[in-house]
Amino acid sequence: MAAAGALLGLVAAIGGLAPARADDSDVVPDASFRACLNVALRQPAANALSAAQLGTLSGALECDGAERSTVIDSIEGAQYLTGVTSLDLAHNRINDLSPLAGLTGLTTLDVLGNAVTSLTPLADLAQLTVLDVRANQVADLTGVNGLTGLVELYADGNQIADLSPLVRLTGLQKLWLGHNQIADLSYLSGLTQLRELSLEWNQVADVTPLAGAGQLQVAYLQHNAIADLSPLPAGLAPESCDANNVCTTRVFAANQVAAATATTGTQALPIAQLRGSQRSLVVTSGGAAVDQAAATVTYTNPGQVTLDWTTAGNAYFSGTLTVTVTGEAIGASPTPEPSATPTPEPSAAASPAPEPSAGPATGGATGTGTSGAGTSGASTTGPGALPTAVSTEPADTLPGTGTHASLNELLFALWLVVMGLSMLAARLQLLLPESSTAVPQRVRRPGRHRR
């Protein structure tokens, strides 16, 4: 067996088929990446590349797709670039950074404009000071949380919402996070060394976590939901001017679209610019009274109020604030509650009709007759006969005095009055003294009239 093996080895050697060593094989399958590396090695673009050859490269290596006729899809073979300290792979179609995981000597990495989805392969690149992952498909910054040596991080144009992986990167001086989905800045509160911050086109409403960034010199905050810039460091000014009065804008916070809630009445103006700014703030509204001198606004009615604002001069801070106002309208009388009028209930038992009392008989000029009187009921004959009527009034209420008195009730009340007067007249006659001599009545003769 040993002799046979030796013989096969001899045949292979003679035929040039000896097994190739790893250093002699082609370790870069992507033609465009291979071409870039061959240019750096000053050899034909199509040459096969070995790991040993790639290990000879050092310093900065540029494979920017914008400067080449073809773009790179894979960076397989980059794991052998152990001597490279700065790697530019911008404007390609790279989606996997795994071959870079062992390049611990990298200090600068640029993968701008690719299709990268994960930064996890970069977790051990502790020497990185500059990382550019703009315009990719990164939704999670996991992988950079241990890169405590980072000074500049550019991550605009991704899908980032969570900034918690940045909490330990206290040495950051430049941080670009524009065009993402960021609303919460609380994880940036410890980044006190920041000098340049970009957060434009996000969902930021509160800049309070940036209060401790005392060295901040430039801030890009436009197109967010910020209505109050006052928490920003006091040393940050909208612009700086040199001895020749050439001014450079330092704060960009235009085109805000913000929302707030309030109650009717006078409230503090919810819009505030940078502290110490010499720019005048102009606030206009169609549904509230704004007192800019006192920095107050009075909401008179519930509903929605829109406040538009800008700063005079360079308009570094402008936007629209929609305020949802609740509460009672100012000056409006409260609507009284409707009071229900109680309807009197009929008495449980009908009051018994009193027995009619016979009036005294009268003669002479008054005539004779029979009459009955009472508070309710009916008499039988005579001129004071009771009209037919049915009372629905309570027992202790005179008929006709209720709210809904009927015609029958009114007639009944009138009959009672008449009967009472008749009884009174009869009693008065009984009290008069009887006289044997009739008092002659004076008769006016016809034809004689007294003047």
C-alpha cells in the first residue's frame, strides 16, 4: 500500500497535479473584487489571488464601486487583508460583512451605499474609530455596542429606531443618524463629547437628552417633531460669525411638524428656540391669542388650534404645531340641566261629596226656590244647579288651580263662587228685623225726569 501511494504521488507530480496549498489557490471568487485587489497589487485584473498575496497589502485599500465599471457583490477573501487599516467598499451591492470579522487592525471602514442588513460581524473590531454605514438596510445597531473607540459613526438612511447600542460609545464626536425612524434620544444623554450631530428626518420630539452635550457645535434637526429647542446646550448658537462678519449656520431645525395638548385658558407658549438666541420668534395662529412678549398663548375654545412659527433672519427654526385643546369655552355660560316638573299624582281615594245644605226660604221681592250649596258635589233643582263636571285635582287643591285646568274645572269653580254668594245673601236676610209696616217703594212716574 505504501508503495502504491508513493507511485500515485510521483505520477501526480509528473503530471503537474500536485494538491495546491491554500496560499496558492484563488481565494477571491467575485471578479470585481478580484480586479480591485489586483490593481492594488499592480498586476492584471483577472489574475488569481492567493491568501499570501492579500496578506502583503497594508494601509488604505479603496474599492469604491462609484469609481469602477462593475460593482462588488461579495467580499469573500477579505479575511486575508490582515494588514489593511482603512477599507473603502462604498457604492457596491455587498450584503454580508462576515469576511471582515477578523480584521482587528481596521481603524476605518466605509460601506456606504450597499445592502448591509447586520453590523454584528463588526463586534470585535475594537480599533475602529470611523465607521460609515450610510444608505444601507440596517435596522439594528447591535454589533457596534462594543466599539468604544469609535469617534465618528455615520448611519444615515437606514431603518434604525433603537439607539441603546450607542450608550457606551462615550467617545463619539460625530454622529449622523438622519433619515431613520428615531424618536427616543434618551440613550444619547451620556455622549458628552459630541461636536456634530445629525438627526434630520426622524420622529424626534424631545431634545432634553442632549442637554449635557456641552461641546456640541453643529446640529441638524430639521424635519422632526420638535417645538422646543431650549433644552439644547446654552453654548450652541444658530450661527457663528468671524471677524469679517462672515456667518456660518450651526443649527438647522426648520420644517418641524409637532403636536401637543392643552386646556382652555392661558398657557405657556409651547414653542421655544435656543436659549440666548438673538433671533426673534414669530408665532401666528388662527384659533388662539398669542402674546409673544409674555411667551403665552390663550386658548378660548376646545378643539384643534394650529400654531405656525419661524425665526427672523435665517429661519433656522420653523414649523407647525397642532394643539388639541380640551375644556370649557372661555366666557360661555354653562348649559343648565333641564329640570323635570313633577306631575301631581291623583289622591288615592276620591273625596266624598258633602251633603247639600238647604238654603233659607225667601219671599217677597226675592222670590222663592230651593238651592243647595257645598264645596263639591251636585244640587238637584233651582237656578244654581251644579253643572256636570269631574275633577282630577288633588283633594287639597282648589279645582282650576292646577297647571292643566280644563273648561269643566273652571265652570265648577265659578259655580262654587255663585253658590257661596247666594248662601251669604240668604243669611243676611235672616238677620234683618221684621217690620209690620211695609216700606213703600218709590216709583218713578213716566214723563218726569229729574235734572
